[in-house]
Amino acid sequence: MDKAVQAPGVAPAPAPALEPFQQSAALSLGVELELQLVNTHDYDLAPYSDEMLRLMSKYELPGAVVPEMTSSMIEISTGVCDSSAQVLAELSEIRDALVKSADKLNIAIVGGGTHPFQQWHERRIYDRPRFRELSELYGYLSKQFTIFGQHVHVGCPDADSALLMLHRMSRYIPHFIALSASSPFVQGQDTQFDSARLNSVFAFPMSGRAPFCLDWDDFGKFFAKTTRTGVVKSMKDFYWDIRPKPEYGTIEIRVFDTPLTVERAAALAGFVQSLASWFLQEQPFMPQEDDYMVYTYNRFQACRFGLEAVYVDPVTGQHMPLREHIALTLRQIGDHARKLGASHGVQLLGEDAELGTNDARWLREKQVQERLLAEVVRQGAERFRGKA
């Protein structure tokens, strides 16, 4: 029998339904960080996630600690937070437990969007059904997905507000990329990108940006079409830069490289929360489908040049230094940052933008000083501990 023909009397499996959008506190935050496990001999990646998870299970911590695609990665997450200060407190508590556990195993924890010199073919897929399934589907891309990002969830009052916020946030994707960029090195080479990590994400067929829907019913129709094809089974199958997370009542921004410190991770979350507050309270503009005409160009500029990128305004077409647009944005959201208690972190981001300083620049400067990338990773581990 032709395999493409449905067997008589066997009904096709029903397409999965889109989950209802859950209620969450508007402007609440949740942060996830994917982190590197490295040995302390040559500072290459080390497959110790199982041992780390066993040791971490002995601590009572906020949030969660879970495995990731390959066994040299680990993901930590906060609980639901009201402020970037709470994000910092929870990340710091988990970080301290991670460092203690790593010390017992004679390994180290490092931030950064890529490991500077690991070889992808040496990685091991973590033994979990979803990871095995993804490995079978995507082949070598799964091991090349040993990259490390920060995801920020922000709570939305309802489903339609979430879609509106998602498309407003999309104008600021270059800002998020440039301020968090920490992946200049891949397999021992300077890629000349500040964020080379996102090139790996773009290889996946369901990456890119969400469809332009501002109504949850319309988004549900889009979801139904994609699931009918069998290509998509759940929202997890979309690797968009920003995606709705209906089970949490949030949108999830996924373009950040993992910073080298939890302080910078919290500052980036405060920036997102301040933008979201500005959107909800002032409704400063309405997103348009035409915004996306310059989206990929702006995204590339930020990945390639970081804070030295050019930003093209999607409405006027004006070209300006991204650093200038970041400074303009921080002035626009200043009152919201103050009310949310996010001013300190947002101010530090603004100072870094003015100076053209991000984690990618720090990594390059260390490489020039030290020559050996292993020493750069060692110093990165010290920085994650809060000692450098």
C-alpha cells in the first residue's frame, strides 16, 4: 500500500489546539539563562549536566534548574518576579549554588552566547525524549545548537495585548541583540560578529519572526493552519525571536545572548519591563506589517556590529547609529524605569551603549591581552562568580 494513502477506517490524528492564553500579572518578569559547563583543565565544555542537576537538587531555590540540548549545558530560571531587583536576587541565589556545586565537581560555570573554541561534533545530546527527537529531525544542527541565550518573559494582561506588545517589541530587537551580544568567537575563530550565536538559530526552519497578527483569534487560525501540516505540534516548535507563551500568559523574547554576569541579565530584564510599561501605559505607536521590511536588516546589523550598528527607523526610513536610538529609547522610558525600580540597571546599559561597550567587546579585549582563548574562558568563569 502506498504509504502516503491513509489506511481505511483510520482517522487522521486531530491537529493540536492552541492553548488558551492564561492570566498573568501585567509586567511580571521571568528570566531563563542557558549556561556553559567547562572543565578547569583546558576550559573546554564538559558533559557534567547530570552531576550538576544531582547536586543542585539538594538546594531549595527559586525557579528551576534543568538540562538543555547537549550535556555541557544547563538552564536556570527565576520564578515569577515583580521587578528586575527580584530577578537579580533570584539569579544571584541560583548562581551561588551553581558555583558551589561546580567547585565540588572541579568544573566551572560561564556565561556568553557561544563557547569560544568548542568543537560541535564532540557534543553529546542530553538523553531526554524531546532532545532525541530534535536530534533525529535536525541532524548536526542539534549539536551546533550548543549555544547559550537569555530568554525574558514579560506578563501581559490578555492575549490581544500580548500580540500587540510582541510586535511593538520587535522594533527593539536590534537593541536587545547589541546590548547582550557575547558570542564573537566560534570554534577558535573571531567571527567578526558581536552575536554569532543568532546565525545558528537562523538555520532552523521555524526561526525568524512571528506572523503579523494583532488578534488572538487570527493567531489561532494561523496556528491551526501550521499544525494541520504536521510541521508544528506546539508553540515550542517555533524558534521565533519573540513568541507568545499562552501557558504562562507572557511573551518570550529570545534574542539575547547569555550575558557574562547575572547583573547584566537582570538589567536587560529591567529594560524589557520598562519598555513594556511604556507600551501599556502610553500606547506610543501602533505596529505595522511594514515594520518588518527593515527587520532582518536591523537584526543583521546588530548581530554583526553590535553597538556600532546602523539602525533604520521602520516608519521614516531614517538611518542612524543604533547607539543613538538606544539613548533616545532610554529617555522615552526613563519615568517607567524609575517607577519600576529598574533605573540603575537601565542606566548602566545606557552608559555601555554610549561607550560602545558590551560583553563581546570585553571578550575580544581579553583575547588580545591573553592570546589564549582558554584563559579568556577562565576569566569569564571568574566574572560569572562575581570575582572579576
